[in-house]
Amino acid sequence: MLHPDGPAREDVAAARGKAGLIQFTRATAVIYVAEGIRLNCVVPGLMQAPLLDNLVQKYAKDDPEAFLPRRNNQIPMKYMGSGWDTAHAVLFLANDESCYVTGTESIVDSGLIAATP
């Protein structure tokens, strides 16, 4: 997660959990592919959600109104997504049109990971 002042310590635990889940998805997908079972992982970025309110309180107590424009400016598309953006990725993976997709992660973050050096 990208914070205005750089990475936070608690990000280590979150990153470890996400990496473990992604690797679990890959390994399990290989095991079950012969049975016609597909496994994929959706990895959402920071979205407009209640968690965002907690981050604003934690990292922008002095100026919460400036947090969102500053955060949006860090995102390639210049705005945060919503739960619907994540839901649309899940719906695609649940649809027959994704029948050849398995063992991968779908990153829904406006290109933030791709743009981060």
C-alpha cells in the first residue's frame, strides 16, 4: 500500500499475506486444473471504502481534506476505484469468457503497481 510518507511497518504483514495467497492460488490451480477447476486471485488496490477513512484518520489527521487529492495524484488514472471495479474483475473470472485463465492474479489498481519503480 502506498502511503503519503512512504511504506509503513504494518505493510510487511499485509505484503506477506498477499504474496502467500497469490502463491497458494498458483500452486492450487495447477493441482486442480485437470479436474476443470480454475483458481485465480483478485488483488485490489486502494479503493474508496471504509478502510480509506481509517487511513485518512491515521495519516492525515492535520489535513484530511488534502489527503484524497494527494492520494489520487499518486494513481496513474488519477482517481481511486470503487468496489464495483473489483466486482467487475471477479465477474469476468467467474464468466465462461475467462475459461482459459487460471493460476494468475488480476490486479485492479489503475496501474499503480506497474508504475511503481
